[in-house]
Amino acid sequence: MKHKAMRVKLTDELLDKKRVVAGTEIFLRDTITAGFAAKLYPSGRKTFIVERRLGNSPSWKRLTIGTSPQWKVEEARTKAIVW
């Protein structure tokens, strides 16, 4: 599966307009909140994630916040800041 990554200002409108071609995944990193991103799949699923270092660990952990449309971008961004 091919992966495509971009840095954008995440909005609900942007996620609604984005379409993913079969055989690819799109990873959209937010330009407003560090570590906050959305992963888009060909099936139409959109998952909000946050990447953080936990404790003194040198490695990054990717934690799932939730999926759209259950979560709006602003709600997920707020959760990412709290984590």
C-alpha cells in the first residue's frame, strides 16, 4: 500500500473533500497542533491520531483519538492537546 503524507491545516471541510485512491493511504499532519494528524483510507474511514513521546522514551507513540464523523476536527485537536 502506498502512503502519501502532507502538512495542512486540518478542517472538517478539508476531510470531507479529500478522496483516497484505492491502494493508497493519506496521512495529513496538522500545521496548527504539533503531533496531531488524520489518516484517510480508501474505504472512506478517517482516523484522528496524536503522536507523542511517553515519559522518557526516545521513541514516538501513535495514539488513536477517534474517527470521523463521530469526532469533529476541533474536538480531536483539543483531545490531542490534552494528551
